[in-house]
Amino acid sequence: MRKVLISISFLVIFLLIMLPFLGITFGAFEEGPQAFFDALVRPEALHAMKISLIIVVIVTILNAIVGIYVSLEIVRGSWISNWLKPIINALIDLPFAVSPIIVGLMVILIFGPNTAFGTFMEDHNMKIVYAVPGMVLATMFITFPLMVREVVPLLEEIGTQSEEASATLGAGSWRTFIQITWPGIRWGVLYGLILTIARALGEFGSILVVSGNIINQTQTATTLVYQDAEQFHLVAANSVAFVLGLISISILLALEWLKRRSEKLRSH
């Protein structure tokens, strides 16, 4: 029975992950390496990858700062009452339950050009919807729980004794965080960063709604793949998808390496 379950598991992995990626690989190189290279150096492809990179960098930095701060407040914040913590946790996990399409629609309803806030921002030459800021907002909402859910368990595990002792000895809050708290949560922060990068890079639904998928303006790598596939430019679509797949695999391998390294350091 165990062998059957293992075989079924490997079969599912092969059918859902390996086989599609093999199909993308063959599709990318179907017309030769030159066609693959040409698909990647198109102006629209280069611009889409640039926009994706900008979004990933901004979202990762913001998630690191806000995620660590929120995690500290959830675990260490004395102002949060016991009845309020479940509500805050539910709100943090909300992106896991809400469709990315709904997230994109929410951004449009709040910051769209027909809203009071959106009109005010556009009057001051600050466009949010159908521009990079709106795409960043949508992606940050989707990826926000990833950092918090990695850091909170570590903060609960290390406790407060060392931090209290540091404060008793006269260390300020910033020094206590750097010397006491950070060493205990740094691996969790790294996991959160890697997961955020992978999720932000692959985000599609909310980006498609918020960006308008405007070529050479708000198009990302994932929405470019969608457009190429819709227009039956399959080699181009598979080429960009292949690069995104390689990046995602590299990120996951880095995450696995970090996990093993942290486990070795803990065992020592």
C-alpha cells in the first residue's frame, strides 16, 4: 500500500509539474535556439521583464519592512488584547482566501480614476490604477502573509527572556532587535523573502486586472505570456514561460538549501 501511494504521488508530480514544464521547454525551442533568443529580446519582452523586476524589488523590500514590524507587534505588542489577535490573524490570512482577480478589482474600486481618491491622485500627477503603483499594491496584498507567517512562529519560539535581559542592561530597542531578536528570526525572514519573490514574480490575476495589460507600459512577464498564447505566438509564450519557470525552480532550490543550512546550524 505504501509503494502504491508513493507511486501515485510521483505520478501526480510528473503530470502536474514535470510534464507541463517539459512541454514548455520543447515549445520554447521548437523553432531552434535563435527563435527562443529572439522571443526574449523583443522590446515588449524586455520591457515586461523590467516591469516584473521593478515590482518584485519594491514588493520584497516593503514586505520585509512591514512584515517584520507587524510580526513583532502581533507577538510582542502588549496593546493587542487576546480577543483582537484572532481578528488580526484572520485579516493577515485573507489574501490566501480571496481570489487575485477580486484583489485587482478592489484596487480599482478604491483607487480607480472614477473614484474620489483616484481623481485626487491623478490631479496631482500620481496615477495608481493602470500604472506600476497599483500593480505593486495588488502584489503586496497577495504576498503580505508570506513574511508574517514565517517570522511569527520564530518570535514565539525564542520568547522574550533575552530581550528583557538586554533591556534591563540598558540596551535600546533597536540594539536589542539587532543583537538579540534578529539572529533568531533571520532564517525566517530569508524564507519569507524568497517566497515573496517567487509569488510576486508569478502573480497574474490581480496584475492583469489592475494593469490593463498595456504593451510597453504596464505589461509584466506573466501577462505577456498570456497575450502571446492568446494570439497563438506559442514559441514566444513558451520562451518567456520557460525563463520564469527556471527562475522559480532556482528560487525553490535556494529555499531548500537555506532550510538545510539552518537545520545544520541549529543542530550544532
